[in-house]
Amino acid sequence: MQVAIVGGTGAQGRGLAARLAAAGVAVLVGSREAAHAREVVRALKEGHEGLSIEPATNEDAIARSDLVLLTVPFAHAAAALQASRERFRSGSVLIDVTVPVAFEKGVPRLVEVPEGSACEHLRRLLPEHVGMAAAFKTLPAATLATLDEPLDCDEFVCGDSPAARSRALELAAKIPGLRPVDSGELEAARTIERMTVLAIGINKRYRIRSARFRVVGL
Ligand SMILES: NC(=O)c1ccc[n+]([C@@H]2O[C@H](COP(=O)([O-])OP(=O)(O)OC[C@H]3O[C@@H](n4cnc5c(N)ncnc54)[C@H](OP(=O)(O)O)[C@@H]3O)[C@@H](O)[C@H]2O)c1
């Protein structure tokens, strides 16, 4: 399985790259600048030489993968997708990780998106032949980054088709300690993105960095 991470040089992308590669997934860390991707991959591999992580430009990473994670700030997500929409393979799936959040005097607030969620907004920019799912939106980068810290949580996964959703569920299930929860259609991203904003607020109030979710009774 070859996975691309667009904006994989950032906090969330690096953590997901490390966790997925540790689970045996081949990962391409994408960047606007090949040199930045190389530098990040070198750092990720320090002490973990066996991990299958390679650097690439975002465009190349997309063209070489069937699953593409999007981990750029939401404000730049549309432009990033538009710049490389022609590079998506037929039948590939974009897994959106972005959360439309802004900080007002340190307080996290959801940025209202006309379509209802970041996912639904970005879906409109993708070619028809590309599936869309959401996952990894409520996972804190600080926890992802520490490979020996158990994740021990659930992750909500939704998608625009059963096929796209099941590809994202399958990928999330590869990460030890992470239980993917089938959350239904893409519209569920409206709730999932709000839950991330809730978690950021909890982190701030309790002075922690690792608030995340577990569904009980499942
Ligand atoms: N951090 C978290 O705990 C967390 C948790 C859940 C979800 N998320 C979501 O995950 C996404 C990434 O978060 P992050 O904290 O990793 O963000 P980040 O570190 O600020 O940025 C990630 C990467 O995006 C690329 N980027 C920055 N500006 C760009 C632009 N104008 N156009 C294209 N690419 C650009 C950069 O890569 P290059 O410079 O190498 O191109 C950067 O390394 C966000 O949407 C966030 O809401 C984050």
C-alpha cells in the first residue's frame, strides 16, 4: 500500500507518516519543496532507519499513490488541491485531515464553511474519479509524534461512498492502538471537525496536548 501525505512535512503529517510507516505502510512525505521533504524524512528516519518513508513533491506523491492524505492548513487546502488535481490516479481516494479552525485571542473557533465542513468544501474541487474520505481529524499531533506513546483511542471515519470509506477505515486500522469508527457519509465531517475544536479547547483548559476520543459501548 502506497500512501501520499500532502503537506506531510507539518506536525500532523509527520506524526501520521511515522505511525503509518511503523505499521508497515509505504509513505511518501509530500511538500511544496522537495528539499523540505528530504529534510523532514531524514529527521523522521533518525533512530528508525527501517521505516519506509520517502520524500517527494506533493504533485509526485499524489501521482504515485492510491491513497492521499491531506494535511495542510485548511486556509490553503483548496489552493493545494487545485494545484495538483490533475495528478490524482483514477480510483484513488483523498483522505482529508484538515480542520477549519481559527484562534481568537487564543480561543479555538470553528471557521464556518458554506458547504458544512472542510471535507464537503474540498470534495467539490476533486475530479469525479477520486473518492473522498475523512479520518485522523481528531488525533493530536503531539501524541502521534511519540511513537512509543500508545494512541489508545478511536478515530472517526466518513466518506462519500462505501468504497472510499472502507479504504480509509482499512488504513486507520493498521495503526496500533487506533480503532477506526465507521461514522457514515461525508456529512459526518461536520460533527467530527467540531469535535477537534472541542479537543483543542480541552487541551488548553487542562494544559495538556493529548485530548482525544473513545466511543464507549461499541
Ligand atoms: N496539529 C494537530 O494536532 C492537528 C490535529 C488534527 C488535524 N489537524 C489538521 O491537519 C492539518 C495540518 O496541521 P499541521 O499542524 O500539521 O499544520 P502545519 O504544520 O502548519 O502545516 C502543514 C504543512 O502544510 C504545508 N503548507 C503550509 N502552507 C501552505 C500553503 N500555503 N500551501 C500549501 N501547503 C502549505 C507546509 O508544507 P511545505 O512547506 O513542506 O509545503 C506545512 O509543513 C491542518 O488542516 C489541521 O487542522 C492538525
